[in-house]
Amino acid sequence: MALLLAAWYPPGGRGAAVAAVAAGLPRISPDAAVAAVAAGLPRISPDAAVAAVAAGLPRISPDAAVAAVAAKKRRLYNVEKHTFLRSKRKTKKSVIFFKKRVDKNRFICYDVHVNRKSCCRKEEKTMYSKDSVKKVVSMMNARRLYYAPIAVDHIAMAISKGNRKIGRVMNVSLPPIMTCANCSECMLYCYDIKACLQYPATVIDARIRNLSILLKDREEYFARIDAAMSRRRKNKFFRWHVAGDIIDIDYFDRMVKNARNHPDFVIWTYTKNYKVVNAWIDANGRDAIPANMHIMFSKWDGMPMDNPHNMPVFACRMKDGNRDPMAWDTMWKCPGNCDVCKAAGRGCIVGECTYCNEH
């Protein structure tokens, strides 16, 4: 509380404030506390600094909040509620999570990795080793063996309501690599490999449960998805395959029927299984795809893409430049959150050619 009392007892200076705390003086005004923290007084212990803001003082600046906990404490500052919450994340380095509310359902999040000498933003790894991929496939195969003797009625399906990246978008996923027919070029960069390595008990289990239901009873698989979509009362957006891909023509045909059954939904998916989609369109025509369903051909640099029906393309712009020329200026740049595109009426949700930077 020394930091608080520095403004409450100005004549005595900081030394008097420390002495006042040592004496256990209880009375301190919130205004004085805010002023003391905002001033950034240097000679104060981290514990006292955290104690100064732990009560949730309303008029504290974010910069002062970050400075108050930068030394050793791991806290989460919520601008809306003006409180500090302990972070559940455990790490060898001290980490500050600063969370700023943008609107009712969206936040801007910052993470600063701190050590004794410097503060810097840690860049995430974008490429994984073949051993990491083999490890993920091995864990998925082991989980498949676990669910093999279990009846479909006793397997819960994993249908997500959304996450921080894609926003409030229902989605269903299948195991990566195992259900991807054309991933030889991109599997070492697969973002779902990272999720499988970080959270194998939840992510891998959810992917394998969905695959097990699909392989045991395809009718049940799509019936459960239809039922979940029918229960949705708002934010009627659905994305197929955050992980995984279209398996065969029958699977894609059932996806199209699902879109026809839910005309009030906006539905989209990304695929590298171009042969399946092209074969279905050859047999049924492109006009047979419902207007509320958008099929994005996922283009990975260096991977041949057969697109005779001129389907919209989603491409990745590599850091070192792309070997395949792309008209980047005419494409919508992915903002990294589907809620932004929903508000703007642009991007994949309307079948517009889109690209994202390598990440």
C-alpha cells in the first residue's frame, strides 16, 4: 500500500509513505491511489504495486496497470470490470496478459513476455518437424483404437460454438492429415498440428470422436449436425472443417443437402480436395450448390490447383514470397477474425477470393 499512500501523504515523500504502510494506516482514498499508480513511482516493491490495484480501482490507466505487475506478478487486467485476475497459465517467464474490450463480444488481447533484461513479443513457430507430425498421427491412431469398440450412441459429438479466432461461428472438425487428401505440401505448417500438440487430451479427442461417428454411422453424423444447427437461434453461421477436409463425393453431397435444409445459415468451407468438388460439379452443375454455401479452394504455394469451374480461392501469402503468382491486390485480406468479415460482408462468408499472411 506504499504506492497508494505516496499521494495521500505528500509532505513526507516516498519514505514517509513506506513508513505509513509499515504502521498499518488503513485510510486511503481511491483518487489518491489512482494518482499514485499513474505517476509511476519507481521505489516501490512489486507486491505493494499489485496491492495498490488489486481492489479494482476504476480510473487506473492500462499503462500503469501493466507497469504495476511487470516485475514478477502474472495477472489479467480486464478493462471493462477494472479488476486483476490471476492467470492460470504457468510459464518459466513472467507473462502479462492485457485484455481490452472492443465491443460486447470482441476483445483485443496483448501478451508481453518479460524477463529480467528485456521485454519482447514472442514470435510463434510456424513450421513443425516431421517428428511432431508423426507424434500427432500416432496419438490420433491410438485414440481411434480406444473408440473403435464403443457404440455410436455412447460417443459424444464435438460441435464447437466458435472461438476467439473465428468468432461466433459454429463449426465441426475432423482429424488433420488423416482426412486430408492433399496435404503433402502444407502438413508441416498446419495450424491444427499446434493445437493437437498443445491440447492432445481435448483437441485430438474431439477430432477422433467426430471421425469415429462418421465412420460408424454417416447418417448419424450428419443428423447430429442438422440437429445442432436447428437449435441455433442467432449467429447462424456454420463452417465445415476448421481441421480436416472433405472425404469423398458422398460426404460433399450430404454437405450440400445440409445447406439446403438450413437456408437461414451462411455456410462455408475450405478444401484442397479439388477432385471431389470438381467431380460433383461436373455431375450436378455449379448452380446446384445453394446460394448460402460457399466452397473456398484452399491454395498452398507450390501445390497444383485444378479449378475449371472458377471457384473462389483462399491463398496464403508466404513471408519469403510465393512461387505461384497471385493477384493479391484484387483479393480480400483476411483480418484474422470471422466476426470482422461478417460485419463488413466481405471475404469467405460471401465467397470472395481471400488471402492471409503466413502465420
